[in-house]
Amino acid sequence: MMDTKRTTFNNKLLPYLLLAPQLIITLVFFIWPAAQAVKSSVEREDPFGFSTVFVGLTHYKRLFADPSYLDSLLRTGVFAVAVTLLSMGLGLAFAAAVDRLTRTSRIYTTLLVWPYAVAPVIAGVLWFFLFNTSTGILPFFLSQFGINWNHDLNGTHAMILIIIAAAWKQVSYNFLFFLAGLQSVPHALMEAGAIDGAGPVKRFFTIALPLLSPTTFFLFIINVNYAMFDTFPIVDATTNGGPAQSTNIMVYKVYQDGFLGLNLGSSSAQSVLLMLIVMVLTFVQFRYVERRVQY
Amino acid sequence: MMKKLVLAAAAVALSATTSLAATEVTWWHAMGGELGKKLEEVAQKFNESQSEYKVVPTYKGTYPETLNAAIAAFRAKQQPAIVQVFEVGTGTMMAAKGAVYPVYKLMADQGEAFDTKSFLAPVTGYYSDTEGNILSLPFNSSTPIMYYNKDVFKKAGLDPEVAPKTWKEVEEFSKKIVTSGAAKCGFTSAWITWVQTENLSAIHDKPFGSLENGFGGFDTKFEFNGDLQVKHWANLKKWQDEGLFKYGGPVGGDQAATMFYAQECAITMNSSAGRAGVINNAKNFTPGFAPLPYYDDETKEPKNSIIGGATLWVLNGKDDATYKGVAKFFSYLSKPEVQADWHQFTGYLPITNAAYELGQSQGYYEKNPGSDVSIKQILRGTPSANSKGVRFGNFAQVRTVVDEEFQSLLSGQKDAKQALDAAVERGNTILREFQAAN
């Protein structure tokens, strides 16, 4: 082993001091609220906070006995998978396309990144207008093909609407990372492939894609988290969880029960469960999926 | 020289204290757009009418957002003196005894005249406790009415001056309108829960829930899955399938107004406070106003409709000077001329008898035909236990449930009976949760 020069600090306090800003931020903005959520999930409290009773796991038991909650779990799963696949698939496709361009790649990159600058709620409103059942342009086109678009009543239509809106916003992000990933694929490898007679498609799938796996893995986690947590404004601006709860994904239900229904205990229990699910998912991804990733 | 300076300084200090002395009364409200401007004008005029108090209105978003903001602020001890709470939040506010300073008590403590009888009975009934004390000041109360498109009626060969009175007529007229091609749909409705379920029950003198629709206590159960409601929901589904009725969406049903303005639907049912919007948006047609329809085989004398809208609640934890200001402001708000002005501008009901009479003596209702449809509808007959209103805890959640079940009905997943049974069952679970928490 090579002998490296090391500076040693004898002050035991210094490392903690240097870490303090980050620790304080994590404590105040993450650990503390999370602890509060756990606390109120085992209590029953009136909205104004006059009477607080410890109820143990009642809220959790109720949730798992409630078919509409189990339904919401399932819908969240469908939604998260669809959004992740769609936004990553499109992001990769665009990145692969732009990567092959030489002169116009900058223009396309700029244009493709734009949607990321749009706030989720605006993205929701945008698609809401496009799909508006009485004034939107897309239902008008769809009706030419005999499709009667009605996300106010048709749960499947409503789900498609929020998936498209949520995925559209995330495509830019995925595109940027994939493009950067593709551009860091060594040219020598690609050229070697070309000399060996592999066409562009074959080169993409056998050389570029495997080398992209760290990026793909990273984006996968980010996208699942995005679909689970950050899509609230999109649902709020388009379907409000309807019709008949068909787009009531977990993060929206937390809001609906807590902020609209003022049922704080149940809402807290739901947010704790949501947090647990994402923790487990991330753990599984790091534990099992990462092993297959080549850095 | 020195003396002059001291005097000047004293004068400055004195004038500063007088201007600082105006006690601020914070008022959180949920009135956006035109209504918000009008509300600010009301506060402004009060501030100009005296110098001791300054009412500061702040727009806090939608009704649920405003209520939530007030609750969060109360827990953080940063609450406003006055908060505007919609009728759905009434149960929640009434249960929060420690947070609320009842208006009747406030007015008595501050020695302001406050006569319960001067208010319209259905309005006070909705916001009083079981002893008849008004807990919050009625401010903007509305009731649903029917709006129709006179031009489309004419095109369909109907008399534009005759609105459908009964649901049977609504069906007949709608058929004529659709088959003649005068409009794509006969009727639509905003607020399915409020208009087509709560008000439907009240008008036909049918209970919405036990214990006088929840006025009698927290141990109440929903009963809106009776024959009448099942029949009506089944009809709505049938009419939807026949193309006579079009769904306007959940909660407030925003699409209903859009479809009515676009002349896609000839009739809509919506809050009387939608009147200003209808007049502004009905550019290419003449709108008509009429009471809500009823089933003439169920009742010969429809009862009064029930109200919606919001009231002003006073929150605990402020000093006496602030409450004095609140009381003065409430007295000002209850003045006939202030009330009449607000009512005539917005389409909300006049809250006091005097404001209604003032409007009559001004000839306002003759000059603006249809503007008193809501008042007449709310004042007709003697209110019964079923038409006094509805009062349930966590009612916002229940309304969501009713909306969801209505959507299951329209999309064909459930029939009317199944949908209403499910709504009642899920609603009761929510009520028990509320009962346990309070």
C-alpha cells in the first residue's frame, strides 16, 4: 500500500462541529417531524388539540381493515411503476436520440429540459386543461377515434391522466442523467464495437446500456421516490383522488384525511406507513439490485 | 427654542400613539376574486367609519385551507381574531368549545346589541346551539337554486318564462331540449352532495341523519339511504344514460357552470351565490332563475331548502380590546345597509330581515327579477327537524364519500341503493371516529 500523507486533527470535537449544520438540518426537518408523525399516529386527538388520548395501534389496525386503504396501496403501486417505467423509458429514448446528434444536440437538450422547470402543480393544471372533458383538445381528438374521454367518471382515464402528467414532468430529469451517462461511455468501446460489425442498435444494447447501469439504478430510486411523494400537487390539481378514489394514491390520501378530513391520527399513521414502504423499497434496491450494477 | 423642540417631539409622540392605538382585528377569510374584493371593501368601510379599530382581512385560500390554517395557527397560538368557516366545518367548530368564543356571549360581554330574532330564521337555526344561542355570525349564506337558459328553452319550443317546477317536468323539458337539438344536455348540477342529497332530503321533509340531522348530539347516524334518495339517485343515473343529465364533477362540480355557460346544458342547479357569475358569463343568452324542483308525488308542499356558505367564528386567546373591536365590527356587519349591499352584489342571502326589507323598499327585487328566488325558497313553509339543516362532525370527509359513491353509481359499478347504502355505512364510520375524538 502506498504511503499517503495524512493530516490528523487531534480535536475530538471538530468533526462533530463540521457535521453540525447538516445534522441540525436533518434533525429539525426530517427526524423531528417524522417522530411527531409516529407520535400522533398512536394518538387520537381533536383538531384543535384539546384532548389527546393514547390509542396504541388502533389507527393502523383500522387502516388494514379498510378496503379503501388497501385499494389505495394497490393504486399507488400501479401508479409508481407506470410513472417510473414511462418517464425512464422516454428519458432514455430521448437521451439516446440526442446523443447521436452533433450540431443540434444543444437545442434539443435545452428544449427537453424545460418541463423540469415547471412546478408539479402547473404540470397538473396543464394536463388538466388538455384533457378537460368539455373544453380540452385531447378528448376532442380522442372522440374522433370513438373514445369517449371522461376522467371525471372513468377511473382508468383518470389514472392515465395523472400518470402522463407525472411522467411528463420527470422525463427531463431522467433525460439529463441518461444523456450525461451516455456521453461518458468511452468512444473507444463504441468504435471497437462498430469495427466488429455491431450496428447502432446492437451497440446501444450491448455496450451503452450495461455501462449505464449505475445511472439507471440511481434514477430508479429517485423516480420511485418521486412517484410516491412528490406527485401530490399533480393529483390535487387534476383529479382530487377521484373518481370514486380511483386515483387516491397514498400521498394524496394522507392529505385528504389529515388536512381535509381533520383526522390527524389516521393521517399520521398513513404517512408513517408510506415512509416505511419507501424505506423498505430503498433498502431492497440497495441490497439486491445494486449487486448487479457495475460501476 | 428647547421648549419648542420638546413640544414638537411630544406632539409627534402623541400623534404616533394615536395612530398606533387603533387595535388590529385580524380576519382570515376564503373569498377569492370578486367576492374577495367586495369583502375587503366592507372591511375598509368599517375602518373608515371609526378610528379605534382596524380590521385586517387576509385571504387564506379555499374554505378547507382557511379552516386548516386557523386550526394550525390556534395550536401555535398565532390565531386570528375572526375566521370564516364554511357550513361543513360547523360541526368541527362547535365541538371545539375551548377554541371558540361564542358570538352571543361575545356580544353580551361587550355590551353590543344583538337580537337573534333580527336574523332570518333558517340562517340562525343552522348556526345556533340547542338552546338557540348563535355561536357564529352568519355572514355569507347561500342556498341552491335552479338556473336555466331562456334562449334554449325558446329554441326547444318551450315557454322561456316557465321553468320546470317538478322533477317530472325537468325530465320532460330536458327530453324536448335534447331531441329538438336546442342543447346537448338537459340539465347538470353543481354540488351533488349539497344540492341533490342534503337539500333534496330537506325539501321533501326526509331525514338526512338521526337526532334531527345531527343537531341533537354526536351520537347521530346517517339515514340518507331512504326510498326518496334512492329513487332520485336512480333517476339521475337513468337520465344520465338517456343523455338528459350530465355530471359536473365532484365537490363543487365546477364543470356544471362551464357546461351551462357554454350552452351545452340548458339547466343547472347551483348556489344562489353563483348568480353574479351566471349574469357575467351568460353573454349570449338570457338566464332565468327558479326554485329547485321537487317530486310532486312525494310532497305537495315542498319545505324550505337549507343553507350553505360560511359564518364568522371568533377564536379564544385574544385580549379584551380586540374582542371589543370584533363586537363593534359584527354590529357593523349586521347593519341593514351593509348586509343589503353585500347580498345584492354577491347573490348570498340577506342575513337579516331588515336587509331583506331594505332591498324590497329599494325596489331591488323588482329591478332584478329572480334575485329573490333564493330568499323565498328558504323562507317558505315552517322549517321541520328535517329542513333545519344538517350538522355532522368531519362532514367534509363525509361529503367526499358521498361524491365517490355517486361516481360509482354513474360509472355503473353500483346501483342507487348500493351506492347510498355504502355512503351511509362509510359515513357512519367517520361519525363514530369524530364522536370518539370529541
